[in-house]
Amino acid sequence: MSAFISRFCNMKNIELLKELLSYKLNKKLPGMSAQKEMIPVFPDNQPEYFNYNQDLRDAAVLICLFEENNRIKTVLIERVQDASPHSGQIAFPGGKKEDSDNDLIDTAFREASEEVGLKASKQSYVGSLTSVQIPISRYNVLPVICIVDSIHKLIICKHEVRKVFIVDLFDLLKSENIRQVCARQIRIDAPSYAFDKQIVWGATAMVLKELEEILS
């Protein structure tokens, strides 16, 4: 963890973070070089990441940042247990693009509203990270970042979300490590982040790694 991020752990002015992100997100992004550091290794049938000839569906997630008690916080969810490839995983709120969405920024804000009742205006949009390929579910996901003054009480969509978490962003970024997770009914060692006994791995960890490199 860089000294820069350590300094931000105690920052009191979210406007400084907004200015930094607005600047960095308009520069060349780390992209694949950051994302690949968090790819878990499966013993067989390794998903094919970074094959840009794949026919993937568009989706987006919302990284909502805000200041609370002089700390920078964000919203994560635990997905419901179902038959999907991402059953029970920790993620940012988000989902697939609908025909009614003007763009993927619209998708991110709409999905966050539908899944957890997060009512953020598009005027809070700061920028986007590099899209993340998720071969197992055949999605190409754009991480959209917004900064808001505060968030109101969140209400989850119980069909999609089991729990919602308010997480200290920089404590999360400092937790990077290799941890054992269960995927496809097997135990694997995965690069990950963690908070409150929850493990963040896979595509969400890839998103967080790029954000960490941008902030460092």
C-alpha cells in the first residue's frame, strides 16, 4: 500500500478525492496490467480473460463514494444464493444494460437504484474505470464512479441482494492478500480483499485493483 493511500485513510475532504479522480480518470488507465493481478487460478478450465473477440453482453456497476465520519466509504452487496455463476459473491451494485438505458452510465445508476435503493444523480458521475471481462457469465462490465455528499437509508431488492454493506474504501484496499474461496464447488486460492470476514474476489477485486493503482 502506497504512502499516498495511507495519507488518504485520514483525509477529511472528499473534494480532494473528487479532484484526483477527475484528473486520473482522464489519463491512460492501468487497465489489464492491474486487473490481471487479481485473476484467480483454477486447476482446470481457466476462463479466458482479455480475449476481445468474445461476444460479451454489456453491463455496468456503480462505485459510489462518500464521506462519513471523516472516512471515505463505498457500497457493496452480497448477491443472493442462486444458480448464477456469481451466486453469493460480494460485488458493487450493478447489472446488464437494458434497451431503455441511454448508455452504461445510465445502467450503473439504474441498477444501483433498483438493487439497493441508491438514489444518486448522474451529476455525481466522476468517470469510469476500464471495463472488466467476465467470461464465465459472458459480460463485459463497465465500473462507473460517482461521488455523493451522503446516502440515505438503503433498501435492498430481496430477489437479487442478500445484504448491503457500507465499507471503508481505504481499509478495504489495504487488505489485499491471497485467500481461499469456493468457486464451482472447489476450493481455490484467489487474490482478494476482505472486510468483516467477507472476501472480495474475482471481477470485483479486479475493479478494486485498478482503482487502487489509480489512487497510488
